[in-house]
Amino acid sequence: QVQLVESGGGLVQAGGSLRLSCAASGRTFSRYVMGWFRQAPGKEREFVATISWSGVSTYYADSVKGRFTISRDNAKNTVYLQMNSLKPEDTAVYYCAAHPAGSSWHSYAPEDYDYWGQGTQVTVSS
């Protein structure tokens, strides 16, 4: 069991940056694959990025590749999403998610993740 709490969202102008954090409870955080997803009004929840439990492997949606960076600090039970060159179309509620898995597992599907945070709003103005 793991509980997730996101923070760091806010309002930013296009071209700006934000760093989201997701703090996890539980002693086995280092054995969870972590993901970031987002959901804009009227749209389905979509994959943004995921990171293996070791932090060695990362995967990104094409729409954020080169602009966003996912990372984790297992000693702090925290996963981050650094978002640069933000665009208005990045506006959404951002969620972190967790799935207990081995080092080779990754998924872009929200339904494959077991635990979710409450979300943090990111708004990018043009």
C-alpha cells in the first residue's frame, strides 16, 4: 500500500517552467514504478512519463519529450516532473501513480497503475 501526494502545480506563462513533486508513503517506494499522467477538461486521462524503480529507465509521451523530465529520489520517497517550455496545451490536472513491478515493467495505460494521488492543477497561459 502506498499513498501519494502531489504538489508544485500553479499558473505559469507559456514558455515557463514548473516542477511537480509526488511524495509517497510506505517503506517499499523503491520497488514501485512511478508514472505521471494528466487530464484536461473534457478529455481522457493521458500518459505523460514513467520511471522504473531504479530510475535508470524513463519513458515519455511524444508531446512532452524533450521538454519534461521525470526523476526520483528513493531516499526521499519522492518522484518529480520537471516541466520546461510549457505550452497552453499542457494545461491539465497532473496525477502521479504507482505500480509495484520489476525493473523491466513499464506501461502507458492508466488502468495498469494501482495507486493515485489527488492531482495538482497546472495552468499555462498564452
